[in-house]
Amino acid sequence: MRSGPVTKDTSTVALGLAQIRVGNSAANIASNSPVLSKDDSIGALANTKFGGSTDWFRLESGFPMLEDMVLPIRESANLECAFKELTPYNLALAYGLDATEGRSNASVTPGTITSTSGTTSGTVTTSNAGAVTDSFTVTFSSATEYTVSGATTGALGGPTDITQPFSPANGSSTYFTIPANFFTGTWANGDTYTFSTTAAVTGSYDDPHTGTIKLGARVAPKSVRMEAVYTYPNGVNHMTIVFPRAQVSANTEMELQAEDAAAVPLNFESKRADSEVAGGNAVWDDAPLGVILFD
């Protein structure tokens, strides 16, 4: 008979590294679920290590003294990693800078309906790679078909059936995506729907080979949002560690070798994010240091 621990569920076996995603803390503080995308990843890593530390008070009484109870008096959470891709963005993080400053994601402004009985259901989406700053007009040619034209971009094709998604190409990406069955209610020839998109804005450190990291100018680390997304080997399930308000502390070392990639250390320390601290939010009142989520 077998002895010792045996595998109960192979889909829970952890193997490999988490993907570390970093974003602006203030812009995302109101969300207690993952909001960062793979585009926010700092890239290839050498290691990832989560640490949850607790200091305990132990109450003892009697003689000889026996332990009556134990209480937590201090809790901290941190995530250590070492990045292999040596870029201005990653090095800025290592020096406690908010490398996301000046950066903003592409966005879509909710549209305006010009129709007596046409409605919408769902959301028009866009990606950072393909979005432009423009105003787009959807014009119906019948109850079920439409074309789209941008004020600056021009005609984007069609007609498109309302039961099909519409994702006009912009190079290797798309300008936006109107999902299937987005248009509901009753639309008629000549009805319009107008919406706007805003292009993504890059930050000062986003170019992998342009930028300056000043030495001898250390200040208190900026607050950032850190999400460590671990994908289980089955490729389906995830464990995500969210630090809504973190600071980076690191003694920066770059060991350059002939054959091995440099592994520059980073240490994300989670700080309070509840409503009682500046920069916090009430959604974190019951989990001030963040959460570990499974899906």
C-alpha cells in the first residue's frame, strides 16, 4: 500500500513561473479583481516567489508557563522576482519609479444612438495596439446591416450583419470590435450610432532602448499595482496575486555573463490599500494588503 502524500488533483500541481504585470495604482485602486493585461507584463523572468509573513504574540500564563493563545500582531506580503529583459521600464521599477507614469490605455467612449427604436447591448472594445483617436459613425442600410466610417480614418468596410462581430483591421491589430448582436431593438435604414475611441499613450520608459535612469537620486518608492498571474500547467486555471498598492525595494545588481542572461532582482512589497490611507479605497477595507484569487 502506498504511503505518504499522493496527488489528489493533477490540475492543481504548480510548475513554472508567474507572469508579473505592473500598472498604475491610483488609476486601478477601485478594482478588487484583476484588471491588468498581458501587455502590462514586465517580460521574461528568472524566478518568482510569494512571501506572506506574520509575527505572532503568544500569551502564556501559570507556572510552569503554558501557552494560552496566539494572536497575529503584524502581517506583510511581498513578491520577489528577477527579470531577464533589461529595459528602461524594468530598471525604472527596480529603482522605485512608477514606470507607468504618462501611460494610458486605449479607451472607447459610449456611443450616441440616433434611432426611434434601436438599442444596444454590450460593449465596443479596443486594444492598445490598434486604437486611434477618432469618432466613428455606424450607419444602417437596412434593419440588419450597417457600415462604419471614421471622421479621420474614413470608411472601414461593410455592410456588416448585426449578428456578426465587426473588427476592422489596423495593420496587424484592429481599430475596435463591435461584438455580434451588439445592436438590439429595431434599427432602420438611415439610423446611426456614433462612438469615439482614444489611442493609447506610451510612457517615458516604454521604448526598450531609450531612456535615462538617474543614479544617486533615490527617493521613496512610488506606489504601483502588481498582479502576478500564475497559469497552471493545464493551461486553463489560474492563481492571481493582486497587490493594489505596492512599493518596490531592491538593491539593483546586474551580473552580465558570457552565456547566461542577467537576472535583476525586484521585490514588490504590498502596502495598505484600504480607505483609511491616502491613495486607498473602500473596496480593500477587508483585504488591505490585496488578495489571492483562483479561477
